[in-house]
Amino acid sequence: MRTAVLGTGTVGRAWAARLAELGHEVVVGTRDPSTTLERDAGAWDGFALVPFAEAVVGADLVVNALNGRAALDVLPALADALDGVVVADISNPLDFSGGFPPTLFVKDTDSLGEQLQRALPRARLVKTLNTVTASLQVHPPAEGTVFVAGDDADARALMTRVLTEVGHSDVVDLGDLAGARGVEMYLPLWLRLWQVLGTAEFTIKVVRPPS
Ligand SMILES: NC(=O)c1ccc[n+]([C@@H]2O[C@H](COP(=O)([O-])OP(=O)(O)OC[C@H]3O[C@@H](n4cnc5c(N)ncnc54)[C@H](OP(=O)(O)O)[C@@H]3O)[C@@H](O)[C@H]2O)c1
């Protein structure tokens, strides 16, 4: 599969490395390739690092690993290029303007995933993995539940196949993109768990009673 990873933070790095490891073609999008190469000396050896608009050309799967507010600024300009493309949206609507812990800049009756879908009306956006720290997104523990939500059932199915290939054993399909609201509103609990557990390496497990 030809994949594009947008963003070169912790999540972008983790996904670029894992998709390449699994044999997918990976192009990485960043604001300014020369600044990123200088900042992350050696980290992008072997990867094509190009501006966002160039990265998404011809992609079958685009991973949105951008800061949440930045995604709202960056992605609308890519709307034509993302016509029909599956966009895995991992971003969170975190607002750090009031300090720590951050608040959510959209919630309850809307979500960042839905805002991005409205900005990309012909893309097939799937909200996924925002509930898990980057290392566990790409190397999941044996037990643990992740979610997909999106308006296009085929896109959710493709994303579920990718998650299974990566090693996720329990992927719950939440249905349409309104399902993004719940996984994004999990973030306050995620942040509190991070504080009290002293680690980001934990995950949700949905337990079903035996039938
Ligand atoms: N870190 C985690 O473990 C984790 C887990 C779950 C979900 N998430 C979510 O996944 C997303 C990525 O997280 P992250 O920790 O990897 O990185 P991040 O620090 O949130 O930023 C990711 C990338 O966003 C781009 N960016 C930031 N400000 C920008 C701006 N003003 N204009 C354009 N682009 C801008 C940058 O891309 P370039 O530097 O390449 O230009 C940056 O590398 C976030 O939405 C986060 O909430 C993170």
C-alpha cells in the first residue's frame, strides 16, 4: 500500500517506521523538510520527507498525525488530493492555552474528527487510535481494545485490516463518525490515568461477558 504519514512528532515517527517495517511504501509529510531534517538529525534516513501536499499524492492511506489545531489548518488545502482516500485520524482536540491539563476545544455535540471530515468532504476519514500512546499504537500489547469510527464502512474495514496487520487483536467498530466524540472525550480520563499511573503505556480493554 502507498501510505502518507502527515506530521513528524512522536506519532508520525512511530507510524512511518512501523508501516515501512510491514513493507508498505511510506512518504512523510512535514511543514518544511529541511527544518525537520535539521531538527531530527538522522531520524528520517531512508524516508521521503516532503511538504504535506506532495506527500498525499497517490496515497491509498493517509495517517493524520498532526497536532489537532494544526490539522484543521493544514488538511483543508489537501481536500482535492484526498478525494476517495482513507484518512486515519489519530489527532486529539487538545487546547493547552490554559496550561495543563489541556481542555478539549470541541466536544459533546461535535468532534475534531467530524470537523476534519467536513473540511475534507470527499475523503473517507476514520477516527482511530487516539486513545493509545504512540508506542502502543504500533506495537500493541496482547490485550487491549482500539476503535474505528467513520461514515464509510469500507474505510472502517480497511483501517481494521491495517490495525490487525499491526498487531491489534480487538478492534471495535463504533459505526459512523459521531463515534469520534466518545473516543476524543476519553482524553481527560487518559490524562488523569497517565498522571496517577506514572506511565503512558496503558490501554483500554472492553470486556464482554461470556455468552
Ligand atoms: N503522542 C502520542 O502518543 C499520541 C497518542 C494519541 C494521539 N495523539 C495525537 O496525535 C497527534 C500527533 O501527536 P504527536 O505527539 O506526534 O505530535 P504533536 O506535537 O501534536 O505534533 C505533530 C505534528 O503536527 C505538526 N504541527 C504542529 N504545529 C503545526 C502548525 N502550527 N502548523 C502545521 N503543522 C503543525 C508538526 O509537523 P511537522 O513538524 O512535521 O511540520 C508536528 O510534528 C496529536 O493530535 C496528538 O494529540 C498523540
